[in-house]
Amino acid sequence: MRMIKIIFISIALTFMFNSITFAAPHWTHEEQSTWGAIQDPSQTVVPLNYPFAECSIGTHQSPVDLAAAQIDNSKKLNELEVWYDVDIAPIFNNTGHAVQVNTSSGYTGELKIGEESFPLIQLHFHEPSEHVVGNTRFPAELHYVHIGNDGRIIVLAVAVNIGEENTTFQTILDNTPHQEGQNPNTGIQINPASLLPPMHHNRPDFYTLAGSLTTPPCSEGVQWYLLSEAITISAAQLEQLKGFYTNNARSPQNLNGRAVLSTK
Ligand SMILES: [Zn+2]
């Protein structure tokens, strides 16, 4: 009996220990100015006990204000080619911070940059936009997140204005759980390309710069591609998006002399 009790306690402790060790600290957009100071109580050694330190001390953080940037359109840039197709089993995901769609494991859609290909892993929305142009903040912003086979992260960002409704966005809104969690196996297909602006010859104009994830841990080494052209959703769709999350946008970060390159 005593042995059983000991085994039971040790299993319980292991379970507790694992959940403490591996759970990332909680964070919210309201406290974004202090993300870097959030501590992980399971870690006692600097810098491991400050898992989001890069949010504060990074020098290539995202998003940014394009109006504050020196924009260089003199360089010949690799062209973007968006090769997204239909995903037959997308996972509609409420992350606790955003409305997101994870592509299914067999999904083949990708972004080509020059000769390199980056598979599309997920797309999600911020309200209002994270990237701004001076005093202009768009009603929302769409991020397509790609991860290359070498681990490089590429984000394609699209500004969202109010206008015509977008039917694919409606499908996403209608299938995302209202509580944090995932809704897989809906049998519903979506084509991520149908959230893009109409593209002439599939080679859109863009701005590009080095940046970071815009949520903790704010890891740098992310290359951003911001499309010049916006998409639209309806006012009612924006309200529905706000019903999930509102103000889930990080403020513009210091450019620290970063170059922003542009195709035009
Ligand atoms: Zn994002």
C-alpha cells in the first residue's frame, strides 16, 4: 500500500514538474511593454528565467512604422511567387491570442522567393494592423507564416481595409472555436490564396525587411514581406473578428537603422 502511494505521488510530482517546466509563461497584449521582464518561475538561471527577453533587448523587432523608414527601391529584388492551393483539411485554431488557420500536414502550398521555397504553415489575423504608415493604422492585418526546411521564418503580411466582404475569411470566422482550442476535421476546405489581393502575373510589389515574431518570444531572424496592396473585409466581418480578439497588435518598434527594400 505504502509502495503504491509512493509511486502515485512520484507520478503526480512528475506530471506537475513537466507541466511547470514546459508551460511558457502567460502573456497578454495589454502588457506588451513589459514582455521582456516576464519571468519563468521554473527557471532560476539568467537568462533562462527571462524567456521573452528578446522582446526588450532585440534590435530587429517587428512590427515597424514604414513612414519612419528609409525605403530603398534601387536594388533588384528576388520576385515573390505565391503558390498557395486548396487545403483539404485546414485546422481552425483559436490560439488564445489570435484567430489562426494551421495548414494540414500534407499541404503543399508555398511561397517562392527567387529560387527558394518556403512552405505555408499557418495564417492569422491581428486587429488593428501591426505595421503602420505614420498615423495610418489599418483595421486589421493578415500574416502568412512560412518555415523553410532550414528553419528560416518568412512572414508575408497583408493590410486589411474595410470594403467588400471576403468569403474565405467568413469561412474562417465561422469555423474558429470561440474558446482557445482547435477545430480540426471540419471537412471544410479553404484556399489561402483567396485572401490575397488580385495579383498581376503573381509577382506582387512589396516592402521587405529583417524583423522578428511580433508576439513572445519575439525571436529575430524573421524576414518580412509586406504587400503594397491591401485586401478588404466587410465592417460586419471586422466586428466578428473583434468578437474573438481586439487590440491583439504589437506597437511599432524602433527600426535601429534597418534598411527597408522595396520593389517600387
Ligand atoms: Zn502575426
